[in-house]
Amino acid sequence: MEFKERLKQLRKENNCTAYKLAKYLNYGASAISNYENGRNEPSIDVLIKISKFFDVSIDYLVGKSNVKNFEYLKNFKYYNFFSQFTDEQINKMIDVMIYMKSKSYL
């Protein structure tokens, strides 16, 4: 999933209008429309703000992961083990587990 699709999805899931998100970012609503139609892409600073607004990781926001955020790991009994890995490495491990589950290896 690409950023433009993910942004639409997140707004719908959170009942968030383009106007509300644009106001949070100090933009006009047309900027959000341009993102969602693929005419423009946000800067890194704006990606960070959007990810904080929706409480998701940047990897999730740009479609590189299907895991919204990694905060759940803090309550996970193996947190200390997983904390040594980057978000990208954890995403890869999760992708491998999803694949293995789909093939009935787990």
C-alpha cells in the first residue's frame, strides 16, 4: 500500500476530515487532497507529524509495514530482546512470521 492510500485509510478509520488534518499541519485542505491523489508527497517533518497524529509508525504510514506501531512491545514479555532491533528489522521478522503462518509452518 502506498502513502496516498494509507493516508486515506487512516483518515477514514479515525473519522478525520481532510480539513482537520490540514489544520493540525497548518496547511489548507487541498494539501491533504494532493497527498491522497499522489500529486505531492510530504517532507520527512510532515511524515513525522502525520505519524504522531494517527499514532502509527512512519513505516506503516508509507506502506512499508502492516504494523501500526511498536508500542505494544513494551507490554510484551520479550521486550528487552526485541528492543535491540530497529523497526525495519522487526518488520522483516514479522513479515517472515506472517509468511510462515500462511504456509502453515507455525
